[in-house]
Amino acid sequence: MRFNLKHLLRLLPVVLLAGSTATAGSRDRIPAEITVLVIDGAGVSPAALSEMERETGRIFSRAGIEIDWVSCGPKIVDDRCDVVPGSNQFVLHIVPTGKTASDIVFGVAFLGKDGSGKYCNVFLDRIQKADREFGSGRSRLLGTVTAHELGHLLLGAHAHSSWGLMAPVWREDALRLAGMGAFLFTPEQAALMRARIDKEGVVFASWRR
């Protein structure tokens, strides 16, 4: 993912309105649920990880989706960490150093030709740099980047939007807005993700019979 969005301050009311609409549409709905297996390869502190999970969880909760977080660190044993991700399970790898050609890429989701995927990476060094330069708040920005990449795994290859959370490129103004917690999924994106989660759950339940 690349972060850049021109003149985004002018769009702030639109961004906030989209988030409010998504929340209103999901109040009376039983939340969908996904499981995210977290591999911290960057040595993020437990407090920062908890803050990241709260921010990502807040963004998804506003879209009517709850997240069950599973730590797959070296000192924690969980059977779910040792198998291929199942229905509505995804893997987040926090990488210490980004290796992409452009240093404005903060993360990447790995998608197949059909647009499906289970794995995503976020790059801690680039998130830290953005925090130092723009005061975005490291843990909150880490949570927002995580939400973007998980959004790709649920929305597929054509998930980018012209502005907001799923914009392909963010720059200074956008990074500051992300640090304010202003980025949310649109109602349309939220509905598509919930439909994908429901479909996967039904297919998985049928397969297990």
C-alpha cells in the first residue's frame, strides 16, 4: 500500500460522514467476525500491540465486524498458529523493515489471481518514520495500516478507493487524518466485507459436515 492523498483536508467532513453512516447501518446487525493471527517480527511492545489491535478493531467494529486477535509470538502457544488459516482467518506479519522499491509503501496484502488472500505484511520502520515526520501516532497509524491491508484481503484486488481508508496513496494530510482516527470503511465496503465473511462461513460449515 502507498500512502498519498492530495487536498484531503477538504474531504474531512466527507470522510467522517462516511464513517458515521457505516456505524448507523450496522447497529442492529449481529457483528460478523474474523480471526487475525499476529506474527510480530519487529519486537513491538505489548502495550503498542494492544493499542494497534484496539484501533484496527475500532475501525472494523464500525463496519459491523469484530476481530478475534491471536498472538503467534515465540512464547505463546496456540494451535491456530500452526495450521493453514481457515475460514475467516487471516495472518498479519509485522515486518521490521520494508523491502519494497518505494519507501512510501507501508504494507502489502498478498492476493491470488482471483483476488483472494490470507496474508498481509505491515512495515514498522516506515510507520515509525511517518510518526516522526507528521506526528501520526505510531500505534494508531499501525492500526490504520493494518485495517487497510486486512481490507484488501476481504475486498479483493480492486479494493482501492479515491479517498479515505482504502485510498492507494497517502501523504502528509492523510497521515495526520489517520493519526486522528478519521479513516473508516465506507458503508459499501463494509457490506462487501460482511458478505464475504458470511459466504466463507457458510462454505466452511458445509465442508465440515
